[in-house]
Amino acid sequence: MFEQAFNAIDNALRTEAGCTTELDYTEQTSWLLFLRYLDGLEQDKATEAQLEGKRYSYILEKPYRWETWAAPKNKDGTPDHNAAKSGPDLVEFVDDTLFPYLRKFTQKATSPDTIEYKIGEVFAEIKNKITSGYTLREVIDQIDALRFRSQAEKHELSQLYEEKIKRMGNAGRNGGEYYTPRPLIRAMIKVVNPKISETIYDPACGSAGFLCEAYDYLNVKSLTTQEVRTLEKKTFTGKEKKSLAYVIAIMNMILHGIEAPKILHVNTLTENLADVQEKDRYDIILANPPFGGKERPEVQQNFPIRTAETAYLFLQHFIKMLRAGGRAGVVIKNTFLSNGDASSLRRHLLETCNLHAVLDCPSGTFQGAGVKTVVLFFEKGAPTRKVWYYQLDPGRTMGKTRPLNDDDLAEFVKLSKKHADSDKSWTVDVRTLDEATFDLSVKNPNGGEVVMHRTPGEILDEIATLDAESAGVLETIRGLL
């Protein structure tokens, strides 16, 4: 039922001139899902209060509740089509009344951790792109039919929402910025191995894939009530600069079971590292920061090693934000390992942290990204003595039709526990590194990287991706003219 509803929503949105990409479909579905979720949450809390003989104070005033404007019901619970807005009246209400009301919630909220604050933040960063009130009514009716109060319902919806995010990521242009392959995330989490009561942080969280997967990893049936509360309230923090990703991250975490996710809408790199105190630090960092971005000189001043490269600034942030003994698993372009501009940063990493493992990912791991990446695993507090490398070789050329899967990473996860050497893994003593460059390049002593021939379909996939990226660049240029 859920899958049918999601497909029907996408089909309806394709008729809208303002919704032309998977990013648009996900964005518009997200704000409506958020309000539908909020309606269910309020109804549940009102019922709980009634059972306890108390009165529940609603977050939203009556005219702005889903049950009033979106899906009014008759006394028997059937839809009241006469009371339900549609056509131009519906769009006018949403654009001119509902959204302005919801945007004011950041001023009313007592703290950024509350659901009230999230309401204000979400609707400050998004706008309704559905210009036809009849299309909007069709979409609302589909979303109203969704139920996600039980854990099973939330799980199914979260899986479908993740699939939407995946399609958005694979669509090229900006979508790929928000999507890290989930098998890679799951393998990273297994290696870092977070525990209940440890804090987990992603300062470039995109769609919150790392935080959601970490929640699923830790959310086992044997947890006590106190541990569940710790997991939901005190464990996860994310930061995200871009508006759409911020909204998607909040909705993604809500569907995974976090009622008021601590996702902050900020540019992490504008924070001065000199101001970081012990209370600001985290036990675990899991992240895939943006590649190839450039930051302004005034932002670079916040960092001891100044560079315009966004990923290198983020790596300094990771190191600073880890507590002593804290652990990290982070994705970065493989050029970091040898780039001359990064030699000071490599030295800093090796001297302040134990870089115990490097996972070398094959081309095509990140669909549409067009770059080769590695994953760095390090622990803060002691210098690096030895680095264990694993060269991932799934035995096929990666692409949209043959993406990364969990089985591809099973051997890596197994060998990483003891840093065992094999045909695909080896260990390097830091004392053998050139002290002028601290070059950490991947050089497999067992034969190096296997060159694999691509199929015609995979070549066409890459051409389509490059075409989409070129179209995005041209679109940006036109916007500047």
C-alpha cells in the first residue's frame, strides 16, 4: 500500500511545471509527510493525556492542523469532501496562510531540540511548488491514507523514503551530494562499532544516512527504557548547510524513530575551531563531507591549516571535534593521500590520531560522483604507528546497474577486526613514510589494482551521468547571468 501511494504521488507531481526532478519530488513529499506525521504524533499524545486524565496542549492551533485543512473527516471517520479545500483555494491557503504560520515557530520554541523549532526551521527553508490545487489535493489524499504509528509502519515508510533519496542521489546534478551508498555506511559503522551512551556526530549530514543507519545498528530489542531514551534524545547530532538536505534529513530521522532529531541548519565550516571546548566534542564521527568545494578566505581563517578545499577543512573539524579516545570513519577523495597541498594535514592527522585503517573504494562506488574515494578510520589521542590498507575489489565494474552491496564489504569488515593481511590488504609502518610529504598512497604490494573492462551499458550510464552534470553546470551559469 505504501509503495503504491509513493508511486501515485510521484506520478501526480510529474504533471507540475515546478516539479521537474527527483529532488523536487522528494522535497514536496517531505513537507507533506512531515505535517502528516505531526498530526499523528499530536493525536497520540492527546489520547495518552486523556487516558491519564490530563489535557493535551496542541502544538498547532486548530485551523492549521492536518485534520482541519488537509483531511477533514465526518463523524464516522470518512473523508468530508465538502469541508476539504481544493483547487485555487487550497493553494492560496497553503502559500499565504499555512506556511507563514508555521515559519513563526522558531520564535515560539524554547530550544532547537524541540519539535516546535523543527517545524519553524523546516518551513523557513522550503516552499510549496505544487501550483495546481487539484494536484495538491490528489497528493494530500494519498499521504492521508498512510499510517505510520506502529514500528512496522514506520520501518516500511523509512525504507521507501530511503529509496526515494537513493533515486534522488542517482539522478545526478545535486542529488548525489545527499546520498552515500548504504552498504558502505553500514560497513563503516560496523568497523567503528558505536555503543549506547556514546555520542555520534555528522557535521555534513546530507540526508542523515549515517545517523539513521547508526540508529538502526544500535536500536536492538534488548535495550532498557533508559537506553532507548538515551538513544533517541542524547545520541545523535547532525549539521547541514543546504536547505533541501536539511528538510530531508529531519524527515528521514523521524521515519526511523527519532521524534525531534537534533539536526542543525548551519554551515559547519563557519565555526571557529579555536572556540571548541571539551563539552562540544563527540565520541564518534561518521561523515562523507562534500568533495571539491571551495571556501572563502574568511572561512579558512577558522582553521589552523588554511586551505580552500572543503574536504580538508572538514577533516580538521573532525579531528578537533573528537574527544580523546573518540573514533571516526570518514569518506574523502583518494587524492588526499598524496596531494602535495595536503601534506601538512596528513602529518597533523598522523601525529594526533591513530589512522589505523584505510579502505580504498573502486571507481563507481559513488554513482554520478566521478571521483575515487577512500575511507579513513582513526582514533584520536595517540599517534599513528601502522596503517592497515584494504583494497576493495568486488570483481565487477561498479555502476547504476551493479551498485555496491553488503556482501562486497563483508571480507573487509571481517579482516578489519584484526587488521589481517591478504591479497587485498597490507600494513604500512609509518616510519617508512617520506617525512617531507607523508605520502599515504594506496600501493598494494600484492599486485595493485585490477583494471576491469566496462560493458556498453556501464559506459552509457557514465555518459548519462556526465551529461546530467554538464546540464547542472550550465543551469548554474545561466542563473548567474
